[in-house]
Amino acid sequence: MPKVLCLIGMVLAILVFLIFLADLVFGLSGMLDYAPLRGANYIMDIVFMLSSGALIYLAYATFREQK
């Protein structure tokens, strides 16, 4: 069961990372119609990307330690 929870956490963190990455890329390129959050705040995008990246690392490290 702990391995499944690690995988779920990793998948959700990857999805959050991709959503905020898409918002940042589309917002900076001027295509606000395609940005998921309409390019609301670029600092928020960066902070959430860093946070989800840390969660991805922690979930992966914990997954590797499980037996």
C-alpha cells in the first residue's frame, strides 16, 4: 500500500507541475487563451513548479526505499 501512495503522490505532483508549466509558457508567449490559469501570476507558477518538483523528488526517494 505505501508504494501505491508514493506513486499517486508522484503522478499528482507531475500533473500539477505540467499545469503550471503550461500556464507559464503560454502566458509568457502571449497565448493567454491556451493558458490553463490565463497567466494570472508568474511568481505563483514558479513557486508551484518548485514545490511540485520537490514533492516529485520526495515521492520518488520514498518509493525507492520501500520494500
